[in-house]
Amino acid sequence: MNGPPVSPSFCAPPVTLPRPRPADRRPLPQRAGLGLKPEHFAHVHEHRPDVGFFEVHAENFLVAGGPMHHHLTRIRESHALSIHGVGMSIGGVDALDTVHLEAVAGLVQRYQPAVFSEHLAWSSHGGVFFNDLLPLPYNLPTLQRVCEHVDLVQNRLGRTLLLENPSTYVEFISSTWSEGDFLREVIHRTGCGLLLDVNNVHVSSTNHGRDPERSLRELPCHAAGEIHLAGFAQDVDAAGDRLLIDTHGAPVAAAVWALYETALAITGPLPTLIERDNDLPAFEVLQQEARLAEQHLSAIACSASQAGPDLRAKTRCATEQVACP
């Protein structure tokens, strides 16, 4: 997912709140959810739509009060919630911004989302903040830095972070690992989980001339706790080759739905978000995409229930790349 990070210098200090009860954290159901946008607040309040969960970008709520918190507080009462960060810059060479981290920690404490996620990317350097989520070289120095940052975030939040595989448009000659091996090692060292963005797998694989299904199977899908689906735009690069851009401004493409079906066959049913950040349609249009995702979730749940424990165990072993009993 690519989205505009917000400079921590514009974030108000978090509100001091009493420690929440564990029961306040409602888990995400194995259903489809939608990104919650201000354009749809009134519709959600009036109709209380049958949506599995809502997800918001943390950086839109890093203030003490105001209408955004008013609406989210009301909606949080009736729906499970996921919070998705876009400005932590976990892959950056600079130290994590403690003001930003404290603001996010206050937000997480305030709403007790079922899931908090961030990106395997960077968005700031030397005090400059970029309006994008930028790729990393996959090598040992980057690994050590990313693991240190993930540990800091998890320790401060007191919970497991889901780390999202990014959409990328360039690769580094200094990389010594594949994206899948790099993420697998980060997860092994830190205990974090994976936010599996299926659209990003398709976008990155297409841009780098790789097979999307093979790229998907190389990811540590056994650690996935949530799935993202989104739309992309198509262009051509300077060499005239096809270039996909992760815009979140279109419906989920047929190729991504097909890859999602493969992903579910590997992971089993997982909470799945339909992301749409640009060219927002009516809420009912997004809800229809969520229903389509739930059809896939229901189908894989039925297949798993009919497969029996032996087949499910073998599938898990193949996914985690460990020896089967």
C-alpha cells in the first residue's frame, strides 16, 4: 500500500488515557473489511452496514480530538477495527521518530484495534518527509536496522506488529536476499507477523518481470494475520515495458482476485481488507467488492473443512517450509 505519510512534527501529543481492559480489543473476524473514509461516515452511522471490520490510517488521527475522533469512536462501538500506519519509516536509516511513535502508541491505546500494521519501507530521511513508501535493499545492514525498529515499535505498543510487503518499482543491486527470505528472517528474529498485500505482490512481480504466484509462495504466508486487496493503474516505463502503479484508485483487478484465491489456499481464511484511497465510489460499490472477497473466504473455509486434518497439516508444512510429520 502506498499512502501519504504525515510528518511527525505536525502530530499533537497523544491523550493520556487509562490503561484499557484486554476485553476492549475486539478481534478481526475472518471476513472482509473496508478502509474507513470521511466521505462514508454519514452512511455508516445511518445504515450500520454489515461489514466485517473497518481500517483507518493512523496518521489521520494523530490529534487529541476533533470530528475524526468523534466519528471513529462511534463506529468503533459497533465494528472491529484495524489501524494501518503509513509514516513510521521502519526501513529508514534514521532512528525512529519518538514523537511519532508516542503519538501512534496513544492512538493504539485509545482505540485498542485488533491489528496494528506498518510497511516494510521508508518515508523519511535526514528530517525530510516523502509522500511515498520507498523500497529497501534486502541485505544484512538493512535487516539489522529493520529488526531493531520493529522491536522498538512492538515493545512500545505492547503488541505484535504486522509488517506489509510493499509495492516496488526499483530494486537494489546491493540486495543479497529475496523479499520473501528477507521478510521471513525479520519475522523469525522479531516475532512480528505479515500483512499480506496481494495487490502489492502482483504489482511488484509484474514490474520486475517475475511470476506473481511464485513470488507469493516465497513469502512467509504462514505468518500472515491480515490480507489487503486493492486496485492499480497501468503505465509504461522509459524502456516501453509495462509498469503497474499501486494507486488504490480502481476496483480489484481480475488477476489480483485470482492471486487472492491462491493466497487463501495457502493461508486459509484471513481477515481481508478492500483498500480504496482515490476516486472513491459510493459505499455500496465498495461493499460489493467486500462481498466478493467473502465469497472467496467462504469457499476456502468450506474446502478446508472438507480436506481433513492430514491435508491441512501438509499444507501448513509446505507453507512454513518445515518437515511434515
